[in-house]
Amino acid sequence: MEKREFTVASEYRYNRAGPLRWIVSHILRYPWLPGATMLLAIAVSILTSTNSVLVGRAFDLVATPGTTPAMVLHAALVILAIGAGQGHRPTPAQPGRGDAGPVGGARRPR
């Protein structure tokens, strides 16, 4: 019997024999989560590199004579869609900034 005031009928029991076993028992409850984390990290890396390449191509497109506004709009929308896929969402207060948290923290004096 455990020394607790309240109990839950269908409580999940974690292995508390040591810190490593406690962590492993949490991971084993949702075994798909570490794999999904790795896959999503790889996807974000691919999207980041693809976005950098597309920004360079859009610059070349703008610098090329005979470029139509529709071509520039298409390039901008593709870059915006990839940025949204990366998780960069501009806020209404900062429409040009999708990821202001780390930048704002880096600019504050210590």
C-alpha cells in the first residue's frame, strides 16, 4: 500500500526503481513519440534548406529581365507555404516575424 491521500482507479504505473528506468517507462508508454520526433526534425531540416534555395532562386527571378509579377507572386507563395510548414507563423502584431521568441531573447542584455 502506498502512502497517498488520493488514488486514481485506472492510473498508469511507472517504474520508479531509478531515474533511468523512470524515463524509459515514460518513453515506452508512447513508443511512437521518439520516432515521430526524429521524422519531424528531419522534415524541418529539409524544409529549411529548401526554403533557403527557393529564396535564392526568387532573388535570381527578380533580377532577371522580363519577370512578371505573377511569377514573383508564385515564388513568394511557395516560400510562404514552406515557412508555414516549418512552423513559422507570423503574428498580427509582428507580420514580418514568424519566430520572434529566440531573436527577442538573444537581444536582451544579460
